[in-house]
Amino acid sequence: MTIQDNTSEQTVFDDKETAQRILQAFLSINGEMDDAIRSVEHKTSPEEYKAFKRGVGYVMYEVFDKIVEPICKRHPSLKPAEMED
């Protein structure tokens, strides 16, 4: 299984229906990570919050870079309106 956006090789994103399910799942996970960041903001020290936010932000970036963006490039019609340039 490869998730790279390489048009010469088959990827898990080739099937539009599968890509849509994957995209929705990971957009939902992204929202949950945002909620997690907000839920700990006032319940921990500023230093710990900053480290937590940085760590979760890294995961969110990786999800976007490796999953969300390649799906949207392969299937532009699946790109959420809030991601439009």
C-alpha cells in the first residue's frame, strides 16, 4: 500500500469512494485533535500546553500533508470548501 500522490502507481486514493471515506475520517480526526488542544488549554501549565499543542500540531500537519492533500489533488471535487485557496 502506498499513499504517495504518484500517478504512475496505484494508491489507496485511486477509488473515489474510498478516498472520500478516508478524507472524511481524517477531517473528523483533525477536528477532534483541535478539540483536544482546546480542552487542555486552561488545565495545564503554559509550558505543557505549548508542548502538547506543538505535538498535536505536528500530527495534524502530517495528516494533512500525507493524506488529506494527496486525496484532494487526486479528486479535486472532494476538496472541502474551507480548503479552497
